Amino acid sequence: MENFIENYFIVIILELIKYCLVAVPLFFFYYIRYRKDFVANKIQSENISVKDIKKEIYNSTVVFSIISLLNCLILYTPLVNYTLIYRDISDYSIIWLLLSIPAGLLIHDTYFYWMHRLLHHKKLFRRAHIIHHQSTNPTPFASYSFHYLEAIVEGLIIPLLLFIIPLHPNAVYSFVVFSFIINVYGHLGYEIAPKWFRSSFLFNVLNTSTYHNLHHSHGYGNYGLYFRFWDKILGTENPEYIRLYDEIQDRRFIKNNQEYNQKYLLIRNKQLPQYIQMAIQKEYHQNTPTLSEFISDLENLLPTTSMPKDKLDKIRHYLATEEKDYHTFQSLMDLLFSVQRIPENEDLILLRNQLKF
Ligand SMILES: [Zn+2]
Ligand SMILES: [Zn+2]
């Protein structure tokens, strides 16, 4: 018994160290130190609250204690003799050792999908899953922020795997680490998938941070943990997913530079007057801009605005007009400014007068 308690505490401490080693640096990197450099990657624009994070850290600590207990009850008691765990790699093969990790992830994804659907049943949602959904704009700290009842169901996966497939301890550790990293990525709040990912077959198979973020922002759909299979088969995938993913990646890869991020931040915070101000003072002060320069600037910023679709289409139509004249430009500006409710001011008049045609 003493041995069990000792092992239990070691496992909890290791779990918490793993959590701190991944979630804390990621949070510091994306949310504090380089926040301004990754504005284009941010999936939702709202700011996060410190109170929520404190609650998420508390919940996660409880969750890790429960998951560790469940794992220890199997691994450090006579129950281990009934599992399919093996210590000698040659009992199976290196190929199985490698394959057992994705096999574990596939089983976990299926288990998670159905468990998650069940947790969204009205009664269970209100009783337990609502805790995880309190994080509508998740950060890495939300990854393991569950109700204790949900923690029990979630934590059964390792015991379940140990009884279903032969697993070497190294495969179990690898599974735990992969699962943890993917889960934290799903709650990162930033899309960091590389550009090539969109055109590879993996895009149709794997989840992304945007994918799980939509589950949090909408409260339904995209129930899968690692893969898109089940959501696709059962029609529970959020239809907005691909559009939102492409929008974020376009933002990142078309104009991923500091100047863009700065402008984007202004537009995203509905600070178009400040953007115009910046444009006048910093960029157009020395050289009078041409109409096309200014329009191309606006064109780059348009996808980032949250304008009603019909207004956006009108602006796009203006931008697509080959022969842009002063009147077209005036209409465009009027439309933009009416949408953003920006009062006419001297700077704007100055800018309009300065434009070359
Ligand atoms: Zn959910
Ligand atoms: Zn989540």
C-alpha cells in the first residue's frame, strides 16, 4: 500500500510537471511575449481573463489527480497481471511497437467521440461537461479543465487500452505524450499549422486547433479529438471549419509581417480611424500615395474585418472595378466609413485630397 501511495504521488507530480512544461511556455510565448507578432494566427479576437485561467489550472490539478489514480490502480496493483502490457519488445515486434501508438490514438479518438457526444446530452452537459465549455475562447490551460466526473470517464482510456491491445511501457509513454501535445494544440487559441498542411491528405484526416476551437466557440459540432473521421461520417462537422481555417491561413501566409499585424490589430479592434491615422503619418507623409496603393492596402485588410457580407461584397466589387476613379473611391470610402461608423475628420479629408489620380 505504501508503495502504491508513493507511486501515485510520483505520477501526479510527473503529470503536473508535464503540464507546466508545455502549457506555461506556450502561454507565455503566444499570449504574453510575442502576442503582437501572432495576431494573424489568433483564432478568436476576444481577450482572455486571468480569473478563467486560475479556474482552469485548479480544475486541471484535480483532473490530473483523478487520471493518475485510475492509471495507478491498474499499473501498481495486481490488476496489472490482467492487462496485455508486455516488457520485452521481442514478445511482439518493433513494427508493432511503432504501430501500437497510432492504434492507441485511433481507439482513443473513437472512444472520445462517442463519450463526447454523450457528454453533450442535455443532462450530462449541465451536470459535468459545462465546466470544459466555460472556456469559450480556450488557452492551453483549458486542455484539462474538466468536471471531476468527466475526468473519470476521460481517464479510463489508458486502463481500457491496456486491456484491449498489447502495449509496451514505451508505447504507453509515447501515447500519453502525443495525446497531451495534440490536446494542448487543440486548445492553443492560435492556428500554427504549416502552409503545406492544407494541400496534403492529412488535412482531411487530422484535426487542427481551429477545428477544436470551433467546438468551444459554438458549443457543438467537431466532437473528434485527433481525427475528422467520425464527425465526417456522422455529419457533425462544423460547416464553417474550412472557411475559417482558410481565412486564418490566408491572413498568416499572405501578409505575415509585423507591419501587417500592427494594421490588422487596429482593424480587428475596429480601430479604422487609427489605421488611417497611421497610414497618413507613417506611410503617406513623405510620399503621396496613389489610389492603387491605398486600395491594395484596404484590400489586404478587408478579409480581417467583421463586416456584413453584402457590404463586403459591394466593397469587393469596387475593388474589382478596372477603371477606378475618384468617385468610385469616394463611394468605397463612404461605404467603409459608414460600416465602421467613423466620423469625417480633417485627416481623412486631407488624405482624400492628397490622393493622386
Ligand atoms: Zn464538448
Ligand atoms: Zn476542449
